Amino acid sequence: MTSEHFLDTIAEATDDLEVGLLVSSAGAPLTGAFLATDVQPVIRHARLDVVANVELTHHFATRMAARRRGGVLLVSAMGVQHGTPLMAASFAGKAYLLILGEGLHAEFRKQGVNTTVLLPGPTDTPVISAIGFDLIRTPFKPMSVEQTVTEALNALIANRPTILSGRINRLMYALLPSSVIARMSGRMISQAITARTARAAS
């Protein structure tokens, strides 16, 4: 989805279908110090996190609005409300989706299209091991995919603008200052990168 014409293949495969639900979750974690990372991977991730989601949303939501029904679920990330060290570029792209989705929620509601941004808490997907969280002790137990999906779809059906999955996550964000959460996240990501690097070198 980082190629300029990626949407052509998807459009061709779905042009004869009435797509009523778009779950736009294009993205992948990019960890490490910003200046220690070559700029080209950062740019590719920006295209994936931002441009791909924009193109998918515009293409399918246009058709939904014409039918005056449908749903768009944009997958952002927990913690994008504040910058997080060692994942600055990834969180910036996901923060774009949060702002985009909140604005589109008001626009699309008038056209019969439900729009929700999912801010998934830690979920048992390959992202956990891609970052390295499976190699360190963390204060959370990843939620099941089923729980995250259920909460997201219920929020979309209710046409809520956003949903942070996981009751404990919602409680934590309600009680702790964002600066504290950012420090905690940065510390865990640093530990995960160190553990992942050590495993690769062994």
C-alpha cells in the first residue's frame, strides 16, 4: 500500500460489490530513534499510515454516501493524543487518523455513513512481537482480538466518534496525566527495542 497506484487493484476487485463496511487499518509499527533511522523507511510509513488510509476512505465512503448508508472504521492507536519517544513517526501517522476520523464523523453523519476511530489498547496481534513487548514484563495483558473487534463494532453501530478499547485502558487515561503515560510508554518501548536487539544478536 505504499505504491502510488495501490488503490487501482483494490478498486478493480471491488467495483462490482456493494461494500458497506470499510475497516481501514493500513499501518505497521516503526520503532527506534528518529535520527538513527534512515529517512526513506519513515517516508514509506507515512504513506502507509496516512496516504493509504485517506485514499481508501475517500474511495469507499464516496460510494457509501451515494447510497446513504455504510460504515467507516479507522484504526488509530492508543496514546496518539501525545507524542511518544522512539515511535514518534508511527504515532504521528496514527494521530492524523484520529483527527481525520473525528472530522469525518460529523461530515458523514449527515450522509448516512457511520464513522468511528478505534484507539486499540494492547491487543494480541503480531504488533506485540514486532515491537518487542513479548520479550519484556509489561503492566498489561494484551486483550483478545475478539474483544477489541467487538468493542470497535459496537461503537461504530452506535456511531460514536472514537473508542479506546479496554476498560482498564479507559480508566488509566481518565486518571493519569498524558505526560505520565508518555513517559511510561517511552520506557517500555525502549526496553522492548533493547530486548529485541539482544535476541536478534544472539
